[in-house]
Amino acid sequence: MTSLSSICVYCGSSEGGDPVYAAAAAALGRSMGSAGIGLVYGGGSIGLMGIVARSVMAAGGHVTGIIPQFLREREVMLETAHDLVVTGDMHERKRTMFERADAFVALPGGIGTLEELVEIMTWAQLGQHKKPVLIANINGFWDPLVVLLRHMSDEGFIRNGFEVNYLVADRVEDIVPKLQAAASASATRQKPAAPAPIPLADL
């Protein structure tokens, strides 16, 4: 039994220049919905955001959209989402997304997607959470970031004890299984040990 019931997906409010990104968003949504895993995301109806949300719903999954008031029109809020949360600002949005998700995935996207991914990785690095974080490296999109993270470590800016723990999936079909395995492993590590039995002679 896995403790993974919802995944926060960070992704672009555009579809990008290669159809492979839209196809990956749709496939991830179907995979999540079929597995009974809910989506927590930025609440928009356009770009990869809209594709993954509609795909989750089409596969029978639950969708929670979280969007700040000032982006309701720019990102065209998905009115058909099961739950819609309108926040006062971006900080509240990101905090709410964090609280409602058991794991995080970054599909391809722009500066906003990168910022969300790096922030959730930073929170993990600083010991604020142990939820799995996965980079969906579709078509090698995140290769430059993965190289940069290794470079930071090699140059001594990510010190021992402050490693950045993240998963990478090059294929969309590997995303949900990798997160399920990571969530199960984390739950096992955090499960408290059963108390030692009291010898009968001590009773």
C-alpha cells in the first residue's frame, strides 16, 4: 500500500514547441488518473497545465487547481476542476500546493516552472520535507539543469549533508512507478518501530 494519493505537477502554461511535451502531459495525466492519484497543480486550463488536468479527469482522477487571483484570467482558470482554490498571492499558492501534495513532478516549462521546482528542492535540502521530487526529463528538456546541479556539487556549493535529493525520469511511463516506490520507501523509513515485548519475568 502506497502513501501516494496526490502529486503536484509543475509545468508550462504553454505547450512548448515540440508536440512531445503535450503528449507527455497527457500520458502523465492518464497514468495518474488510472492509478487513483489526484492532481494538485496551478489551476490553469491552457498549455501543459490544462492538458495534464483534463487528462487526469478523463481517466477518473481528482483535480485540485490552485491559482492566485491575479492569474485567473491570464492562465484561464479551469472551471471544471473538482476543487478550485483562489489564493491571495504566489506565496500562498505555492504553500497550498505543497501542503496538498504527497510528491512533486516538474514537466517542461518556463521560468515559473523552474522557480517552483528549485524552491521545493531547496525546502527538501533544508530538511523542511521528505516528499519525493521528480524531474520529468522529457526529450532531454531538463538536461542543462541536471548538469548544473552536478556542477554545483562538484564545485563545493552543495556540501556533504546538504545534498539535493531528486529523481529523474526520461520516460513518462516511469514517473508514477518511481514516485510510488519513493513514497513507499519513505513511509517505511518513517514508520515507528514496534515497542519491544516485556519479558514475562518482569510482569
